[in-house]
Amino acid sequence: MKKILIVQPSIPKYRVPFFNYLSKKYNVVIYSNKTDFLGVVSQKYCGNVVWGNGFLSFKNKILWHKGLPIFSMLNKNTIVVVNGNPRVLNYMLLLLLCKMKGIKTIWWGHGWSAGSCGILSSIRIKMMEIANCILVYTDYEKTKINKKKCFALNNGLNSSEIVNAINDSDFRHDFCAQTRMVFVGRLTKKSNLEFLINAMKYLPENIKLSVIGDGVLKETFINLADELKVSDRIVWHGAIYDEKLIASVMLKSDVFVYPGSVGLSLIHAYNYGLPSIIHNNREMHMPEYAAFIEGYNGLGYDEMDTDSFCRAVLSYSRLSNNEKRKLRDNAFNTVKTDYNIESMVLRFEDAINFIS
């Protein structure tokens, strides 16, 4: 059984099923932290984990994974999978040392992230070249990088958990006179929820919004909704981590909206058959935007253009129920055929086999 060392800042909930699958096929050791530099808290994982001591931060730009035992990891009988964040200095040091020692490595991370450009983006592309294999989040990134040693996971979720939550629910989705939008994500600047709340005042009364998530800007957003007199059309659910409780909201929604830089929450929505309304500036989205296909599983609009957004919402609301069901079916099919854990594991195996 091949031994694979995986270096990650944290073990978020959505990664646990993926690591569990990998552990059935490989001898996996994960080097991580109980909380990463973004405040993401690691979830309970029954596999082999070597916990670090958090991160040192230099002016919030350069980072160091404390307690990462680099030199004990330098073994030619292992494959080292390094998180591809060039801001974490000892991740890049580990990559270089492995190269010098002839240890096979995989760079795992974004080909780019929302708004990434300039020197950091250039460094990322250069550092990727050191690894024996590059593993990015989506096929779109793979195509852009255009190298034989580049593979794509098509970042996904544990669809079976969501299917179980849907099946266990007492509620079944159906359309009604209202158009019920739902937003899922952290209430931060990245979400750009302020734009959505402002747009609500230009939409008809039968357009409603549910918000799943919490964050530093929650009170600011609630106050804005009060000022604009749209608070009676918005339900604030707060952060929800229980998939069955999430299902109770998603199954009473018709369409997913995200006015900021959308990421994995798009895949989450598609697992519930929710088509999306998101802006069409690819460079300002996370890699998971690649799952969006205009007119197939959602509708796009011009970024930060309220009129364009409202037209998209109204276009959706005026569709016949059969047309809406077609979008729902397409959303389901997007994650049924790809963007799921089983597919990710097979793609990861392809990368391992490439360098073995």
C-alpha cells in the first residue's frame, strides 16, 4: 500500500469523506492544524493525523506552519502532496527539499483564486513546476495550465450525505407563486451580500430570500435590510452545519444566488437541484465556477450591475414550471456525473499512478 503524506492547513468538514475514501486505498498521513490561518476549524477525522501548532504570520502576508516535521517527511518511499499556497513558506521549502532528495511530489491547490494576479500568482505558477504532478480543482484550470503532468479533481462534496438528508426530510420541493432565492456562505466581504440586499428593493414582493450563514458582517447586512424596508422578505437562518437542517431550507428554495466570489457553495446548491444566478466575471470567482453553464444549470448577469441581476431573477421567475424543472434536473446532473467525492478519488488515483 503506497504511503502518501498530505500537507493541508486544516481538515474542513467537506474534505473528511474524501480523505476517508483515500485511506481505504493508500496509507495516508495528514499533516494539518486544528485551526488554519483563515480561522477554519478542522473536523474530527479518524485517520492518521500529525497536528501542528497553528501558524506564524508575518504581517498577515507570509505564513509558517508551526510544528511541521519537514525533515522526518523526506522519505523516498513516500509521495508528498503539498498544499499549493505560496504564502506558506515551509510548504514551499518542503517542495524544494523533496525535489533535491528525489522524492515524488504533488502540488495540490488552486490554479488561481478569485482576483488572484500579480507577483503572487506568478510565484504560484513557477512553484508548481517544481512538483512531479500538479493537481488543481477543476478541468477548466487544467486546460488553462495545459501541461501533461496537470490533473483536475473537479472539487466536489459528499453527495450521498445530501441525498440521505433529502430522503429523510418530510418536505419535497414544489414550485409556488413566490420565487424563493437562497444564499449559502459566510457573511463576509467576499460574499458581496450587500449588493443582493440592495437589489431586493427593485424586485417584486413575491421574490423572497433565505440566508444560511454567519459572519462579521451579519448585523451590518440585517441593518441594511431594515433601512431598505426589505427585511420582511428575508429570513436569516444563521450558520447551519447539520445537513438535515440545511435540507429543510434548501428544499423550500427554488434558486441559489451568490453575488460575490462563488466557490464550493455552488456545488452544494447543485446537489439540491438548485440552479444558480451568479455573475459572469470568471476571474472574480473561485475555481468551482467551472461547474456553471449559462442556460443549462443557471443564469448569469453582469457583475455589480443591479439591473442585469434583476433581469436574471425575473427571467427565472417567468419560466414555466417545466422549464424550471429542466434547470433543476441539469443542476442534479452536474454533480451526479462529476463534482462528487467518488469522481474526485478516481481523479486523485490518476495523478498518483502518473508519478508512480
